[in-house]
Amino acid sequence: MKNLITLLLLTAAQTVFAQTPLEFYLRKATAQSPLLFENQNLNQANQLEAERLKAFYTQPQVALMGAYVLSPVIATENNQTRFLLNPDVPANYVGYDLAYSNGGQYQAMVNVNQPLFNGKRYQISAEQLNVSTQINDNNTRLNAHDLEKLVTDQYLLCLQDNQQILYARAMLVLLEEQRELLLKLVEGNIYKQSDLTLLKIETRNFEVQLNSSQSVYRRDLLDLNILCGINDTSLAILLDPELSLRTTSANSNFLEKYRLDSLDLVTRQKISELQYRPQVNLFANAGLNAVYAPTLPRRFGVTGGITFNYTLYDGNQRNLTRGKTQFLKNSVSNYKQSFLTRNSVRKTSILREMQSFEERITLVEGQTEEYDLLLKSSKKEMVSGQISVLNLITILKNKAALERDLELLRLQKQSLINAFNYWNW
């Protein structure tokens, strides 16, 4: 009786813990996912990169440039040898040729470089960044979708663990009820003491199974918390979810990845084509530019001009790059077609497996009803000693196992619904 009271207290203790629905874990997983947060940061980084490219292609670049270069020589004049830092064209000297070094250099200038006609370059670069942002957004949706499936699968696994706990507890309750009845029948010499011992052994076996099932449940529940980024090690009771099949959509969200991959290849090719456009820049500088120290005050000036650059020939790299891009686009198209074929077969297979589970559930429900009738008659036979304790224990175990299997089948069907919904997205 003491064991039964303890068991009932353990069962009642479940109500103390919060009963947590699947939606709670899905919200937490989405909010705590570093991968989803990273994709958001990448989009913010793309916005800043777009502003940087706009400045690079359209805004002038202003820079300060300074240099102080000395080219000293050892000069000999009038039988005198001197070390000169800034020589004034000596006739006989040792050092760099003054035609090359000018004896030194003094520079302090402001340089301005203004690119021209770069609107198209910026437009294409911004287009490529826009595609990159769309890819990040799509990755965010895909990652969130993956996370939803993972969390749901882990949640259902915890519920399956809990069914093992409920099965062990149910058996302990049934065995305790039979122990009290058997104890009276042993006192009436209808059953032997060994029958009572056998019942006690079975009770101990299920106590061990209960402890093991609880450990497995705690482990998988902690894994669920880790997956969702929940800093909590306490026990939680999970509610049974009611998943339903999603209606078939005309266009799968998975296909967006292939569209964006193709678009990304197109924009990258456009970026590659930019090097074959003419490049025109205005430049100007102002400041000091001298080679002889005594004349520094008179060597301030300005320079301006225009530069032009256009690629005439580069070994046919342009056509080679275009061919490479086309091959890569073909690969994306092949991957897309392969996914459509495999996904159609996969969804059909899941639906057929679900039908099989529904048939098995119906059969197990029928077996459960039969065992209810068998157990009812067996209890009557036990009072008169017409059934062995071993047979009664077997009937009890089979009935409880069927009820457990029935719930496990329903949870496994929920897992199949989750898998179908994942691919039918």
C-alpha cells in the first residue's frame, strides 16, 4: 500500500510543474536562434555596403600626400670633399645620378579623384547586393522552417518518453491493486506465498523501468531546452499537440532558393562585365612639389587632368566567364528539377505511411477493447483461484503495453504529419 501511495503522489506531482505547449518552444527557438540573428545582421551589413559602394562609384576621393626624400652625395670641388644633402649639380660627386634623384624631393599635396559615368556600375553593384539580401531573407525563412521541424520532432520524442513513464506507472498501479487482492487470497490459502513473491518481483522490475524512463525523459527534455535556447533544467510536462496536414501549395517555398541562386549568378556575371566598360576619372592636385630646397617657396602649384581606361583584349576571358556562368545556371536548374521529383515521391510516401499508421491504430484500438473484456473475466477467475498469477501478470502487461503502443502510434503519426508539413511548404 505504501508503494501505491508513493506512486499516486508522484503522479499528482505532475500538476505542480507547468504544462507547456509546443508553441512555447517554437517561439523560444525562433527568438533565441543565433543563425536567424546572423541573417538579420547580414542584411544590415548589406545596407551599409550599398552605401559604401555608392560613395565609391559616385563620390570624389580626397587624400593628402606628403613625401620628403633625400639623395645626398659626396662632392669634390677645388680639392675639397664635402657631404651634401641637397647638391646643386656638382661636377664631381659620388652618389645617385642627379638626373635620376634630383638631389631629393619635397611633396605636400591634396589629391582629388572624381569617377565619371559610374551610375551603371553602382546600379549593378546595388542589384547584386539586393539579391544577396533576398538570399539572406530566404535563408532566414528556411532556417526558421528547419528549426520548427527540429523542435517539433524533439517535442514529440519527449512525449514518447513520457508514454513510457505513464506505462510503467500504470503497471505499478495495476500490480499494487492485484497485490492487495492477492494478499487476501494467500491468507485464504487460495494462492501460494510464491505467487505473492512473483508479483513483488514484477513490481520491482517496473519500478526500475519507471526510473529509467524518467531519466530518458529528463535528458530529452534538456535537449529540447538546449535546442530552443532555454536556460532551464527543471522538469516540465508537455501537452499533446494537435498537428494537422497543411494543404498542398502550388509553388513550394523551397523553390525560391533555386530562383535566387540563378539570379545571383546573373548579377555576378553583370559585375564581371563591368571591367569591360570604359572608365573615366577626373583628377586634380594642389600643393608643394619640389626637388631643391632653396626654391621651395616658389614650387607651389596645381595639376589637373582626365584619365581613360578601356580593356581591348584580355585573352577571351569575357566569353570564358559567360560560359562558366551558364554551366552553373544549368546546375541550379538540374538541382531544382531533382528536388521537385524527389519531393513529390517523398510526400506520397509519407501519406501512404500515415494511412498505414491509421490502420494500425484501428487494429490496436480493437485489441484494447478485447483485453478489457479478458481482464474483467480474469479478475473474476482470480478470486476463485482459476487463473495463475503469471497469466494474470501477462494479461496486465499486454493490456498496458497495448495502451502505450496506441499512444505511441498516435505520436508517430504526429511525427509523420510534421514531416509532411515540412516538405509540403
